[in-house]
Amino acid sequence: MISDFNDPELSGKYLGTITADFVKISDVLKEASYQIRSRKFSDYPIFPISKEIQPIGKIFLGKEEKDLDWNYFITYVDEFVQRKLIAEENLEDFKKAYKDPDEFCCLFVMDGAFTSFVYVPYPND
């Protein structure tokens, strides 16, 4: 389900809970991604996810309110550059690697010291 180049640590430890959440909320995430792009905020929406409240982006879907394993935040690539999570010189590489946002959701998984970008395909309607 999640693309090949994702971190192997991700597969074993996180894949199940992320997939279980994603099935419940993929339509909401897809619509939010579309709104960010259609309103010209950014062509690169990112949904940071974390078990805890964290400072990147704005809380979008809280795990308690939606019965999820993860909290979902919403932001876009500009914040990652401002916070120096993506270096200016790596921005073009990020944009080239970024998958079609109509087909894939860009998640940024944060769990303690572990962080990773993950692209999850939206279910076909």
C-alpha cells in the first residue's frame, strides 16, 4: 500500500496503525489537500502526524475526537523550509520526490526521534 522507498522501520512499526486511520479519514485529507492547492496556499500540502500534540502545522483531526491512533496536523512545504526541516538547497529535491497530491497523501510521521515522509495512496472511489 505505501510506496517502496519508504523507510523500512516504518513498515513494521507504524504501517498498521497509519493504514487503519487512513481508511477512516482519507476523504477528509484528500479534500483538505485539494482546498490548500485550489486556494493557492501551496502545491505541496503536508499532513504531519504524531501521537502527541506537536508544533508543526495546525491540528486538523485530533485522535480522541475521531477515534484515531494519530493526531493529524495540516501545513505545507513552506513551514518545513521556515523551520529548517527541509533545507533551502533540498527544496527542489523534495518537490521532485513529492507525489501527485490528487492520488497520494503526504504524511510526515513523527514519533519520538523517528521522523519520515510517507506517501499513502488515496483509495480509488
